Amino acid sequence: MMPWTTSLAATDAQTINAALLVSALLFTCGLVGFLTRRNMIIMFLCTELMFQAAALALIAFGKVHQDLSGQVFVIFILTVAAAEAALALGLVVLLYRRRETLDSEAWSELRETS
């Protein structure tokens, strides 16, 4: 084995670990933002942040296994995120027109009562 291949493997491992760490931080920021904020647009942006964190993790794991399936899954994640963006923004505009607020607490009566 050539000496440069071991250093290349170590660099790849460091890069993948860094990508997974950034992915975990992004997901955590998105989750905390979603759970603590009440503005529907901010909640929507936090879910998008969590989608992007999952996509970054899938790409990193695909790089580890030398497989393109992680990148294929990212295409599906981007498709779902685009559909969610269209539906969520339409819903936010509709809800804002009805109540003149984007606070999620204003819509608490829509919850199912048991």
C-alpha cells in the first residue's frame, strides 16, 4: 500500500466526520427552532433545515460506502421538500388571510378534542 493512500483515507474520514457533525448540528438547530418558535414561517424553515441535515448525512454515508444510493435518496428528499414548500406556503398564506396572524397558538382550536 502506498503511503499517500493511508493519509488520503484519514483525510476522507475527517471530512466525513465533519460532514456528519455539521449535519447533526443543523438537525439539532432545526428541531430546537421548530419546538420553541410559534411563528409558522419559522417552523416551516426549521423543517426545511432538518431535511437538509438529513440530506447531508445521506451524502456522507454514501461517500463512506462508496455508493450512489445516498445521492439518489437526496433527490427524493429535495422532491419532498419542494412539495412541502409549495403546500406549506400556500397553507400559511391561507391561514394568514383568515386570522391576520402567523402564531400557531391562534390555530389551537383545530386540534382534535378527546
